[in-house]
Amino acid sequence: MEELPDGVARFRSLLMFAKRYHQHATIGTENVPLKGGAIVALNHSFATYDGFLPSIDIYEDRGRVPTGLGDNLIFKVPILGDYARQANIYPASPDNAVNLLQKGHVVYISPGGMNEALRPSTEAYQIRWERRKGFVRLSIKAGVPIVLCASRASDDIYTVYNSSLTHWAYKTFKLPLAFVRGAGFTLLPRPVKITHVLGEPIYPPAYDEETFHAQVDAHHTLVCNAMKSLLAQAPRE
């Protein structure tokens, strides 16, 4: 079992509260390799914190400490950025990801990023991965599998309203300006039961420089279709 950093241990205590609040469960932790680098790719809800809940079960069942990659905006906020680093979260960049994977870490990635988190509820239970191929490139270049992690109920924590202002703010300034509602007419997260489902590892083709772009396109299509199928199977109560 990997050693749990102090910052992760403190973050974990907060996640345990959220885990109980949402009666959270993870199905398929056996699909996370016991050793070596791997990418865990999740769909991104507006709540965001729900995506970290499977890390508790992955650690308890597989002894692995997932390392997160977060939006650069997080690290521009003084206190939040420091806390994120202590919680084993790093700025999302190809160099950081490759370095971590080569060192044998399990790397948490939400390919859709903030753009996916800001989806209106009319697009609930969907992914915005069409143009997000970076995680597939990493998988092929580093020679590590992708383990998909899907949750439908995460999109039920908040109602996200469709707004042209949200789209403009994100497109222009990368700001997560959204109009949302949680429990009742408050911003408190709804206590919905959340279940994450981990799919079987999807291993990449052997890296070939001459056909790399074609490899990425083909593998990206395979991974996206697998994620859509896994999302459709994920429980929602």
C-alpha cells in the first residue's frame, strides 16, 4: 500500500463527510492496476468534489494514491492553489502528466474539464470529450491504460441553467460563471446517492511515430464510445 501524504490524509477526512452525505459507493475498483502508471478518466460534474470520492475506495481496495490534475485556474487562487498541491493535485499539463505516469502514479484526469462541468442540466449525463484528446495521447506515449470512471447521479447534485453569459465568460476569460441551484432554492448540494463505476482497463496501441495521429483518433473514438456506454450503465437513484 502506497504511503498517504499528510495533505491527502487531511483532504480525505473532508471527502469522508461527502462520501457519507451522498451514500457513495464505487463499483469496479479491481480494474485499477496494482502497480505501474495508469490514467483514471472521469466525467466532470459542476460539483467537482464528487470526482474525488472514488479515490477513497481505490486507496482502500488497491493501495493506490491517485494523483489529480486540476484546472490551472485553481492554482491562481492563493489559498485554494496551496491546498490543492497539498492534496496531491497538480496543474494540468502534458509535462506534469507524463512525469507522473513515468514514475508509476495513478493519474486522475477529467478530460472535459471546466467546459464539461459548466454543461447545462439539459445536457446531463453526457460528456464533452470530442476535442479532448490529450489524455489519449498521454496513454499511448506513456504506454499506460485508461480506466474510465463514470457517474450519472453526480449531475443531479446541482441544476445548472443554460446561459449565454456562462458561455461568454468561459470562452472569453475561462471563468466558471454559472447559474445553479442545489437543495431547495439554495446552493447546498443535494444529498443524492452517488455511485461511480470503473470500467476495465483500456490498453493503448504500441506508440508508432509515423501513424501517431491516426492512432490517437482511433483510440479516442474507442475510449469515448466506451465512456458513453459506461455512463449509460451507471446507477442513478
